[in-house]
Amino acid sequence: MASTKFGFGQPVTRKEDDALVRGAGRYVADVAPEGALHAFVLRSPHAHARFRIEDIARARGMKGVRVILTADDVADLNPMPTPGIFPGGDIKVPPYPVLAKDVVRHVGDMVAFVVADTLDIARDAAEAIAVDWEPLPHVIGALDALAPNAPKVWPDRTNLVFETEMGDAAATKAAFAGAARTVKTTIVNQRLVTNYMETRGVIADYDGERYTLTLTSQGPHLIRDIIAEAVMKLPADKMRVITPADVGGGFGTKAFPYREYALAAVAAERTRKPVKWVADRAEHFLGDSHGRDNVSTATLAFDDKGRILALELDIVADMGAYLSCYAPYIPWLGMGMATGVYDIPVAHARLRGTYTNTVPVDAYRGAGRPEASYLIERAVDHAARELGIAPDVLRRKNVIKPKAMPYRTPTGKVYDSGDFAGTLARAQELIDWAGFNKRAAAAKRAGKLRGIGIATYVEACGNNGPETATLQLDRDGGVTLLIGSQASGQGHQTSYAQLVADRLDLPPDKVRVIQGDTDRIATGAGTGGSSSIPVGGVAVDRAGRTLGEQLKQLAADALEASAGDMEIADGGVRVAGTDRAISFADLATHPAATPDKLVAAEEFGVEPATFPNGTHIVEVEIDPDTGATAIVAYVIVDDFGATLNPLLLEGQVHGGTVQGIGQALLEDTVYDKGSGQLVSASFMDYAMPHAQDAPDFVFETRNVPCKTNPLGVKGAGEAGAIGSCPAVMNAVIDALDRAYGIRAIDMPATPVKIWTAIQQARQKAA
């Protein structure tokens, strides 16, 4: 008998929150082994420079200093690898050294790893290292890097990392030749710093045989495999990686291995003491991978009725100074989603990656799909204005119809399900689209500019895997779940327990979820790509079903009945239609309960992606005298296939949407082109969204079950960040266009940027 109180679809409150609201969470920084040493990283103050360490003896001789590692001390380590090359990519990957030797290539590049009794001593010792710097020419900005005379980041190659294409160039050219009208849109998707609440950290220990790394991550297995095997040239079984139960945000950036992890392991081996390194916020800005940073042009071809005939894209993606773990794959992944929800017969996309003297770029919430959605949704909105067609009308004219499913896009994606026009219609109804003109007129009388913006998005996710779920019946009648995903705020303890409840009729507090330990969990894909429920959840569901069948057979033997007559209910197994029953606790201690009967493991891996989709509609008011933007209404209607827990789902959507609002209106990673310095390297200069920046959301689901996923789910963790940027920016530009004819402004639409655009428009009109 499946649980109706705690199972699939129920708004179960999070098990995790009790400890967190009481301040009882346990993060890497809370782990304090006895006798642990502390590490500090000496980083480059230059964007590009040759260097020579002139004097390190003084620092090494300081009281309390245990070891200082430089490039010569770790010469036996391999460079950091780049496994995330897109299919067919022929990229000559430059070395990404664990510590820079002779040349640094971005501000924050790592020069030395200092380990001492205290962090203050380590910091003082780092400052005592005498380094002779010879600044070299540098380049900032993806387009500047492609200029003919741009300084080279790498002396043995150009700044063009790769160039690839997708789609049908000849057919696209032919479609453009026959078009009644073409509209070109160029946008900047600016660089972002993740700024999760918990900065990265690692505690390394070495017992003479094996290394143990305790670190904050989105899954320990990838990090173990790369740090142990690829970098330190060790068998994977010589390293254990543990991630504590609490991780304060990940957003893609914590999925990767970082150089500090290998350095801490080497230092622990040399000192035979635990070595602890925790980044401060400045190090996060200077050392963790950044996100986004594309300059893109989309050109749409239309017939005389406003139907899209073809799409041409030109995308330039900034990779930074080195190629991070999945860096080349991210814009390629986004390019595959370039046509969005639209029935575009042919398309062609050109993608180039560039080196610049900046922090490496990698996956950040959505990983290429927000960039794709922003580009096509801004392009469609701009085209609507240029063609004189209402933006909702142009979308409705061109969206893929449900009857066309499954639908193959020109870039090879196959959408299995969805009703894109349906989510748009419902969102318009919820925001009172028809009444907007009256609200805009009232705002104008009050001296404000009002605008409304749409984003109809689709993304590809939910196929990171495979994942194995192992369920074990415990002696107290509860179950323990071992799984290789890693929660970083999503609520896995609760959501996985709900799937177990459906199969074993147990309340959430009777399900213990274990993640983040490569010794206890043999394999794991980690958490990324909104795959925890579409992949991990299916594995949990199947393991629950298998364990349930095993327990029915065990109970049948104990109750001297037929297994076919058994049913699971109320934390035990009973003979259907009778009061003859045996509890799970009694089953766990039954003489016939051999370990193999109390454990079930199931793996699930799926190649086809799932395709969450939906509509965001935003209404804004702009104060023309200050340029300040206020979001006055925000409606979201999403199709996630099926909803496991509506409370957790809404929280994920709200969080992702606020991140998108932050990018649209506030956040910007600014490098000074003259000096190469990151001038937005603290919260004094990098604006983050606060509670006051988050509107009251109206959120609904209009789910169409996924046909390629056994649970019908499509993934939801990144959707909010994908639909929000274009919706907010389309609303801002709508307001500016109505008042001043301003049809282009790039993110972030800060007050000073909007105010400046208004002043320029006024001067032009004068």
C-alpha cells in the first residue's frame, strides 16, 4: 500500500531545516581535526606576468611554518585536466598547472601553498615570500582577444581556443535568401561570480597509505577520480573523498576538482598532519570558476506573415586563461538549445571560444541553457518590435504545437512533450495581460515607466548519470539509502524519503539518506543538470520496489503465507485483508533475514535529456529620474512533467529566479582592461540580490508528463535561472521602448545604465 501522506506529490516539509534553523548544520569549516594545520594560497596580483621567487627561505624559516609548496615542489603532479570537451572537439588543451611556474595568466593565479600552525602565520609567511614580477601584455574580453594584434595568453597558440558549428549552413543561407525580412540582435551575457553562501574548503589527511579529503562539493566521485588518478597519478582506491551532509550552495561551481585539493593532500603527506584550507570571499572571486560570459548575435529570417524561416547564430564564449573542467562543453551545450520553443525549420550556429587573462569559466546554474534562452528570447522580442507585431502574438505564431511532439529541432534535440502555447496563455491570464495598458497609463501619470516582458523557455537536463541507489533495512525498522548524488540545498533528505515512502510506506524520519562518501558509496554521478530526481529518483524508486518485494517474500516465510498475498503497510508487511502482520524491525532481526534479503540496489541511467519548459512574465516600473527598476509583478507557469514535492519545487524555482533577477539587474564581473585587475572582487563592488529585490511570485505548474522518464519528471533545479533573465530584460526594454524608443540595453540593467540610456535618448530627441 503506497503512502498518501508522505509520498509522491505531497508537500512534505524539509527534514533538513530543523538543524539548519537552529544553527546545528555541519559544514567543512566546522570540521576541526585535532592538530590540524592551516593553509593559505599566495596568488598573483597581475593579470599576466613572468615571475621568479627570489627569497622563500625567510618564509620557510618563520616560527610555525610547516611547509611551503611551489611549482618545483609539486613538479611530479599532472596539470588539471579538461574532460569536458564537446563531441568532435579538436582542442589542444594548454597545461593548467597545480601551481604556476614562471608565468601567471590571471589575477588570482596560484603561486605558492603555505601551511602553518595557524592561518595568521600562514598568511604572514606568504607575505614574506619575495617575488620578482615582470608584467606582460594582457587581454580582457572575448572580442578583444580575437583582434589581430591582441596580446597572446599562450605564446604557442592564438587566443582562439576552438571554433565549431552546428546545423545546416547551406539550407540556412538559402532560407535567408528567400526571406521577406531579417532581424539581427546582438547581446552580452555577462560574466558572473557564483557567490554561494559556503565558500569552498578542504581538509586533507594522510595515514601513510591513503589520503582522505573532506571537502565541499556537488559529488565526491568525480573529484576523487580526477585528483587521485589524473593529477596525483594514484589508484582511485588510495583516496577517500567525503562531503559533509551540509553544503551551502553549489550551482555547478562546486562540481569540479580544484587545485587546492591536490595541494592539501601533498601537504598532509609531507607534514603527516591534517591540513585545512577554507577560501575567504576574496579567494572565491579570484580562484573559483566564473560563469556565463558570452557575446552573441542572433539573426532571424521571416516570411511575410511573421513566421520564422531560419536562424543564424554567432557566439563567442570567453574561456578565461585556462580551460576549466567542462569549460568548452558548456557553450556547445547551450548552442544545441538555440532554437528554444520555436518551430524553426533550419538553423546554423557558429561557436568560438577564446582565451583571456581572466579566471577560467565553467558551468554555472543552467550551464549554457540560460545563455541560449536569453539569446533566442531577446531575439524574438526584438524581432517583434522591428516587425510591428505584439511579442505574445509572434510567439504564439511560431511556437511548436503539442501535436508536433516528438519534435526534432534543427540542432538535433528531440522534445518528447510540452504545450508551450498553453503555459504562455495561462501566464498571461494570471498577470492580467489584457489590463496592462491601463496599468501603464496609471504609472505614466505617476511619473514612472511601466513595461511587461515574456520569456517562453525550454531547456535540456535530467540525464546526468548513471546513478545507483542502495536501500538497506535497518534493525530499528527504518531504512538507509546510499546514493552518489549530493545535496547542496535541494532537499534530497526529504525528496528521496518521499520516493521510499511510496514503496515502503515509511514516514520521512524513518529514512536515512547517506551521500558524499566514496568509501561507503561505490559510484556516483553527483548533482548537476537537474538530474537528482529524474535519474537518482528513478534509481531510488526502483530500489524501493525491489526491497519491497524481497521483504514481502521474507514476511511470507515468517507468516507462513503466500508472497502474493502480502502487502506493505504502516512500517511492516501484512497478509492482505487480515491483521496478521510483521513489522520491518522484526523482519530485520528474523533468523531468515540474511543480508542479501535486506539490501536492494538499482541503477538507472538515461541518455535522452528531459525538456522542462514554461513561461515567465514580468512587469516592471522604472523611475526615469534615477534609473531604478522595481519588479511589480512576476508570474511563472512551468511544465516539469510531474511534481514530487510542490514545496521543494517552488523553493527551487524561486531561488533560481532570484539568481536570474540578480544577473538581469545587479550582478557584473568587471575587469579593468588597462590593468587586468578584477575591480568587482568583493561585495563592496559586486551587487547581489537581497530579499527586497525578490518580488512576490505567482507560480503554477501546467505539467505534461515526460514520455522518456519512468517517473514522468523533467527536472527543475535550473529552470528559474533560465526563464528569468530574458523575461526581466524584455520588460525593462519594453518600458524604455514605450517611453523613449530604446530597444537595446545589456545586462545588468543597473540604475546608472538605464539613466544614461534615457539621457542619451532625451538628447537625441531634443
